[in-house]
Amino acid sequence: PPAPWGRLDVVMAPSAPDIVYAVIEGVKSSLYRSADGGKTWEARDASQSMVWRPFYFSKLIVDPTNPERVFKPNYFLIASDDGGKSFSAISNGTHGDHHDAWINPTNPKHIIAGDDGGLWISHDGGNKWWKSDNLPVSQFYHVSVDNKDPYQVYGGLQDNSSWAGDSAYPGGITNSRWENLFGGDGFWTFADPANADFAYAEYQGGHIGRVNRHTLEGRNIQPQANYKEKLRWNWNTPIALSPTDPNTLYIGAQFLFLSRDHGQSWARISPDLTSNDPAKQKQEESGGITVDNSSAEMHTTIYSISESPRDPKQIWVGTDDGNVQLTRDGGEHWTNLTRNIKGLPAASRVSWVEASPSQAGTAYAVFDRHSFGDMTPWAYRTTDFGRSWTRIVSPQQGVRGYAHVIKEDPAAPNVLYLGTEFGLWFSVDAGASWAGFKGSNFPAVAVRDIVVQPRDGDLVIATHGRGIWVIDDLAPLRALTPEARASEVAFLPVRPTQQRISGSGGWAEGDAKFSGQNPPAGAVISYYQKTRHVFGRLKLEILDPAGKVIDTLPASKRKGINRVVW
């Protein structure tokens, strides 16, 4: 086709290499077929299916045994049996947004397809599909918890809605223990702290709803624009619950909105807190050959919100174009603090801003510069309401990956948690040094959000690719003082062990279903070793009040914090 060209893909038929297919995005997009190794070409299907979001879907696959059978992942997986002259969908029953497919070269009816909902397997050429429910590869953006016992976990999944699930359940935490709340791309999801019968959930572009947990009815409560006004909602629009008032919540576009009645009404409590740079707001004037603009392209938006637990009038806001803003009077006046952050390049996305739960003037800010090619972590702390900032995370401290989130432990201000693109990191000295978390084979995966369950002291982690993880009981980490770390070995405190009445739940589902682990049922013993135990066997002896040994347990030899369950 005539220039300009956009995305394209070229593929040869494995069983007949002279047959070549090319799908080309252009002014007149089409599929092309060559029967002579590319010397001449013939236009085939030129329908909308060939230019379905080409920046996203531009892949072709040819059946390895049949050069006339061509597959194209689109929203549906579509297939042609006539060399690309016509296509029809074969992925009915799958999630949608297909990205790849594999055809068994010895049995072409055996197809494996990957879409935004997971991995799908067909044994009849695409008529019926079986979902691989045993893969723990979900992509969470955010996580929160309630205070039920056991508590529930809430979170939003990339293109897979917003969910609530159990932190513990008899027989294991299977997929059936998760409840779908709202739809769309899931982002922020919270239990309503004022009424456990309701939850807040959100999908892309700031579409927030209040959901009845019994009927699953969702009511749209998104603030509306004024006449002839455009509100700029980020794809990942921030929602924040007030830590001081259970009826209050916040949401941000370019303005900060506050509701004191569960989203029934909203007050605009800020001016435009972004740069409002027109050069960064031209996505609807561009988009390449095939214009494709959604809220994913929206820029100059609020990206993070945090009300101080120490003072409800102190609200911190971060924007995706580099502003850190603070009000100390509930929104009457705002101060842009960005110029006070020394050494930070301009226009760095504020991926997280967090008011300290322990000190009124202390806050943390994390900046994401990977879109500039900078993969290093940037995190700062202020202790004087933003007048000055200290960088507390850098590659020189051994931290890998650009940073997404930082949290101060609500019970131990010296303990910090950091989520980066490559994992979870701890500091027990207020950010002077950091250590990567490697327990329980925790992978090098993007950690997008972190929350501490206040009653149980668990750390709940939202990963973008390996689902939700829970680190049970932070008491040993909180007690890892300089004195404890200087010891060759030291026992560490743990939360009291509860002996619970066992109950029935779940059922045997084999290896085709994933089942999350429950917290340990026995008494957990935690200890710290300064160095790895090298020589001989290591054991723990359990003594009764009289000093008599009643049990002996094998013990881990690793350095650092270790746990044994009795």
C-alpha cells in the first residue's frame, strides 16, 4: 500500500515457505499474500479486523501444517481457512484481547492462546476452550484490606475487574473464594469503612462506583464536569479513603475532589494541581495513522493522594507530570513543593505520595522515570512539610528497578517497605539501608502496592504478574533493632498464636486449579541469625515450664530472619 506505514507483521507459512503473509497498517490497511516468496503480492482481507487497534494487535500466525489457515489475534482470536480472504472469530468463551497463539505442529487442532484473561487451550481447533486456572499470574494494580476476621483482601486487576477475596479459608484460598465487584480494568478497591455492606471500586478513567456487597449492584458516583469542561482522568485514577473519617473519600482528575457522604456529592477542593501543559494534552490530535485514544493516553493528571492520619486538613497530592502539592488547610491553599526536591529531574511522574502515620510533617514521595529511559529508583522523604527533601532510595543502596510505592510501618516508623519493578524491599533503619525480600521464593516481580493489615500486622502485597502475596506477622521485622542485628542469634517476638476451631471448606480440585496457602495453623517461632549456620545440623528444642524437652524441630540455617512452625 502507499506510505505512510504503521505497525506490520510478516510471516512465512512453515509448510510452504514461498507463501508469505503481511498485515500492514496504512491509510488503506490490509492483509497481503505472496505465493512466490515476496516477489509479488495480492491484497486479501481489508476489513476492520485487519486494523483492529494495530498498535496493540499486529501479529499473524500460520498453521504449521496448512499454509491457507491463518490466525490473527485481535480482541477475538480470528482465523482464515482461505488464505486470508476472509476471517471469523474462533475464540468464543475466552476473555478477549488476544495477543498470541501457538498451534501444535503435530496436531493443529491443539491450540494454546494467550489473552488479557489468561491462557486458553483448545483441542478441537478453536471451537471450545479450557482456561488454565492454575497459573498465579494475575496483574494487580492496587490492594487494600478490611478488618473482618479473617480479613478480606481487595484489589483491581489489569483488564480483569475489581475483586474481594479471603486471606484464609478452610481447604485453601481458591479462585471461587474471590468475588467480582465492578468490571473493566480494575484499579482501586476498598471496603467502605462506614458500612461493611458496601465497597468502592473503580475501572479505567476514574469510573468509580459504590457496590452493594449483597446484591452486587454498583452505583456510579464519579464527579461530573461542569458545562463545556473536560476533566482529565488518568487511566489509573487515584482514590483515597480518609484515615480520620470513615464517610470521606477523595478522587483526583486535574482537580482534587472530596466527598463526605460516600460519593453522593462532591466538593472540588483544589485548583488544577498539574502543570496543565497544553503540549502534553494533544493525544486527541495525534495517535498515528489509526487514531486510538483512551484514558490510557491522558496526561497532566493527579496520580496519588494521601490525607495525613495526624491531621485531616493536611493532604498531599502527586501528579503524573511531576508536581508534589500540599494543603495544610483542607484545600483552601496549595503549595507546589517540587522545586524543593533537589536532584530530581523535571517532569518526573509522582507514582506515590504518602503521609507518615507517625509524624504530621513527614511524608514520602516516589518518582517513576522509566518512560525517560531511567530505570533507577527515586524516593524521597520530608520531615518539614516539604520545605526540604532527602533521597532515601537509590541504586547505590542495592535497590533494583524503578519504584512504584513506599509505605511506613504504622507501628514502627523506622521500618519502611518499598515496591519496585523488580521486587519488594525493606528498611529497618528509616531508609539508610535496604534489603530485598526473598522469602518463600518471592519472585523478582513488579510490586505496585502494599498495605499493612493493622490488627494482624500482615503485609499484603499487590504484584503486577504474580497476584497477591501476604507476609504473615511483621512483629519479627519490627523488632529487628541494631542490638538484635548485632547478635549472632536472637529469638524475635511474634504475635500471639490463635488456636482456631477447624471448619470445612473447599474441595479437591486437582492440579488444574490454583489454591492459595492459608496462614500457618501452628505456633510460629521466629529467630534471627547474623550469618549462615555452616557446620552441623541446626535444631530447635521445645521445652515445657520445667525445662523438659518435649519436641525437637529442624531449623533453617539461613542468615537473616527465619521461621519454624510448631
